[in-house]
Amino acid sequence: MKQESIILRYGKTVKVDIVIGDECRIIDITISGDFFAYPEDSIERLESRLKGCKDELCVEEAFRELSSSVVLGVNVVDLKNKIMGFIKNCRSMYPGGGI
């Protein structure tokens, strides 16, 4: 399991707990921290869409889930880039895509 706490703009803390498996695919992900989202289940829906992603295109599509949501206290682009970074890092460590 890869766990990382990151500080994003405005001094807010966002914690991303991520499990990456075979082919650098997201097995599980939990996003928590000092921010708010409306509707309240927006982040849960995002997490659900991210499960199974193994490339940047899938992550981009998953983040479209937030297009009709209001997210306060976190820069969504920074969060998306951080999650994409986990996948890119996995691919650089395991060029064949497997762990």
C-alpha cells in the first residue's frame, strides 16, 4: 500500500491512501482531509471511478465525476496530478507494468 499525505494550496492537508496492484492498476483509494465536497458523496463516487485505473486517461475520465460538484479547500487539479503521479511512478519502477 502506498500512503502519502500532501499539503496543497491554502495550507489544507489532503491524505491519499492508495493501493496499486498488477499492471500499476489502482486497486483501492481513499481521499480524505481538510476539505468539503457537495454533493456529499462526490468524493466517494470519484474513488469508485478511480478503482481499476491504470493510466492517465482513465484518471482524467474519473475526475470528470467532479465536474458538477463543488469542492472547497482543495485544488482538484493538484489532487488529480498527484494521483496520476502515483501511476507514473509505478510505471517507472515497473516498466512492464507489473508489480
